[in-house]
Amino acid sequence: MKRSLTLLLFILALGAVGTTQTGSPTSANPLRAPTYYIAIRARNCERESIRFDGASNLPLGTLIALKVSEPFEDALKDYTDDLYVPVGPKGLFEGKIAPREGTRFHRSLLLIANFTTYVPKQPQSVLQVVGKIGENLGGLGNPQVHYLSGNYQVLQAIDIAPWCGEGITEPAH
């Protein structure tokens, strides 16, 4: 009996030693991504515009290029020109993008967010952090990094636009 009690106390002691307290999820130190990232969300879509918001841990003032496209054969068919939005002080950005003249949006289009160091021209303060050709973006360790000619590294994130009002009859003007 004494041996069983000793064994039980030993097991309980091991369990107590192996238990560590972790920080609360609301701690003052937010979790950090191991590499740079862009997250994008198409909030709503109408035939004449898509509202979006996003987040990034790229430096303040970084310009993110957004466009709307759809797969077409072996490439993408663009519905918009590039729209450039800056990353704000809390790492957030938002906006509204309109289709090219004579074009309307429809469901399942791709909202594409790109960060490159060359188009648009990024502020010098951004290039000092990410590198002239994006060499500090995380390379192959970052699942959002794509390599281009000249060994340029770019970040890309994609969301699918929701239903865009197809089938709604517009009132006569």
C-alpha cells in the first residue's frame, strides 16, 4: 500500500513538473508572423465596385497593388487596372475598386493583392526593411513569396469576390 501511495505521489509530481502556464491569448504582446504577409478580404461586391479590407505586417506606408481578374485560358483576364493602397499605422488597409469602363463585376472573380518593390515605387523606408528586390521577405520559407525575373521576391494574396448582384433588375431611369 505504501509503495502504491509513493508511486502515485511520484506520478502526480511528474505531472506538476511538466505543467507550465502559458500566456493568456489577450496578453499585451501580440503574436508575430515569422515572415511578412498580406491578408485580403473582398467584403462585398456589386457590379460597379468591390469593397475590400486587408492587413499586413509590412512597414507603414507600403503600397499594396490590388486588381480584379478571372482565370482565362492559361492566364488571367483583368477587370481592373491596378489600385494602390497604403498600409496604415495598425497594419490595416481598405478601399473600393471599380471595373474598367464598359465592364461589370460578376461572382467568383479574384481579388488579388500584390506587394512588389518596383511597381509602384515604394518609399525608401520600406525598401530599407524589405530589401531592394524583396530579399528580406522570407524567401522559400514564406508561402506567399513568388520569385520573378532578376530574383525579385513579391508577396501575393488572393480572395474570391462574393455574389455581385447578378440577376437583380435595375429600375428604369
